[in-house]
Amino acid sequence: MILVTGAGGAVGSALLETLHAAGHSVRAAYHAQRDVDRVVAAGPPCSSVACPRTTPTP
């Protein structure tokens, strides 16, 4: 399993495609929920996606 952080960027998204095409099992981490929503709607080339909390909980 390979985790790609910043998967919504130009390099991260290209890396996801390359790893998927090579048959690797990939997980993706995104900075923004909108990126997760976009990728899930398109059918991600990875087994799961995550959007970590970027602001601390009070």
C-alpha cells in the first residue's frame, strides 16, 4: 500500500495515475474536502481517500 499526500496537486495526481497504471495499491490524502469530492465522483484510481482536519478543534 502506498500513501500519496497532496494528491490533489499536479505532481500528486500524476503520481496516483502512474502508480495505479503500474498495478500498485494506492491511498490518497488531500488537503481540501472539495478535492476528495471531485476525485470520488470521477472514480479514484486508489483504494481510499482522506482529507485530514486542517484546523485544530477548540
